[in-house]
Amino acid sequence: MYEIEIKDMDMNQIAVSGQCFRIRRQRDCDAVWSVTANGEYVEAVQQGNRFLFSCNQEVFDNHWSLYFDLSRDYGQIKKEIDPEDAYLQEAVKAGWGVRILRQDLWEMIVTFLISQNNNITRITNSVEALAVKFGQKKNSRGLIRYDGENWQETDREFYTFPDPQQIAQGGMEALQGLGLGYRDKYILDMAQFCSSQEGKNWLTQLLDCDYEESHKRLMTRYGIGRKVADCICLFGLHHVGAFPVDTHVKQIVAAYYPGGFPLDQYPGIAGILQQYMFYYKLNK
DNA sequence: TACCAGGTCGCTG
DNA sequence: CAGCGACCTGGT
């Protein structure tokens, strides 16, 4: 176990902010969060700014610290927001603990292919169904309460998110029954492409492209339009200047930003502000 | 019963 | 290039 103090972070807000679909409350205990990412698993308990993780400090420093984007000062971001912008200020007040996680590129590609014209409950179910069906079952450590106040480690099982080959393996047939709907063909096409050498290179090279270039390259693939490409840039490549405009953001802009959202005012951080607004709209 | 959900595709004008 | 209907599916 490892205990650490972290500012500007709230597990619940992150879990329901619509950027990740594999952070959820541990089924046996509401206070425990289970997090699956990059082939690893950890559980966490939060009390205010204090967090207890089920991994040791070395694993936390090498893995989870990066995942939770701890090197970025979100307090500073908040200070850069226009104090006159009432809606954004309200959004930050509500979603003060939202961060942009550093998630796996391939997982984000598949996840946001699933997300189109869909809702968060169904996306979550489909992502988990993919993991259970095609992912690898692994063992890790979790947290369990042993008296009123203290925690100890316990064994857990989890499923990794499947790689392209694992998803492509069974063809269209294997993708039925996962609630993917018509998106199944996009996912199969992407899985087959990313299993090829050309696709592997494409994935690797995306990591080195700037926002403009990666957005352009993502858009060339079947099933990825402007919005999904922006989500992949923001959540899978950590281009936090990307500003995905979905149905909710459209509604926000229409209601509160008659002249359009002032993107010019926030170069390089618009995606973080978008996340505050998105969280606020869905959870107020 | 219709409409909606973190949209995109394919077709039409 | 812009506009528009179709689209899996589960929930209100």
C-alpha cells in the first residue's frame, strides 16, 4: 500500500467525467475505486486530499503517477480561467477534481469509436465486455477494510484491455453480443489495420505527431470523424489543447457562448476546460 | 411511442 | 462543400 496527498483530484469526478470507462467503484465496497489501465490494476481509497493505493510506492511513481497526470498543476490551470466567465467558474467549482488522464492510445481509439451516438452507461458496458471477452485475465492487489478505519491488501482479478490482434481474431461474429451495435464494423476494421505492420507503424508514429497532424491522420480511418479524433487526441495522446465538440458541448456553447467558445483565450489547455464543462453539465 | 445518447457515413444537390 | 437520413441499442 502507498499513501499520498494529491491536490485537485477527485476519484468520483474523474470516474464520471466521461473520459475513462474502466474506473469504477469496487463492487464489494463503495469507498474503494478500482482502476484498470495499461495492463495494470490498482485500487484506491480517497479521504479529502489523502489517497491510499493498493500498490507500492515504486509502482505508483513509475506508473500511476503518470496515469493521473500528477506532474501538471491543475491549480494553475484554474487560475488562468477568465474570472468573468460565470459558466466556466461554476463548472470548475463543481468539477474541481477532474484531471485529464494519460490513457493508452489504442484503448482510447476503440473506446471513442464505441462512444459515437451512444451514452456513457452503454459505452462502459461495451468496453468491459470487450475486456472480458478478448482481454487477458490477470491477478493484482486490491484494498479491503479490516476494521472500522484501516485497510489492508487483498487479491483481485482483472481483465486487461485487448490488443488489436485479440479483437481482430474472431472477426465480426465474435464482436456480436457486446452491445456495440453498428460500431462493430469500425472496431473490426481498426483492429485488423492495427494488427498489420502498417497499422503498428501508424500507431507508433501518432505518438510523435503534434495535435494538428495526429488529428488529421486519425480522421483518415473508417469510423473516426472530427469529434472522435479530438477525443483520441485529448485522452489518448494527451494533446490537452484539443476541444471535442459533442452534443453536450454544442448545447453549452449555444446556451452560454453566443459568440462561440473563446478558444483563442486558452491556447493549449482548452481540452481541460472542456472536461470541466462536460462534467458539470452531466452531473449538476 | 418517439426521442436521446461524448457522431459518422454515404448520398444528394 | 453543406445538408440530411440512416444507423444498433437500451433507457426514459
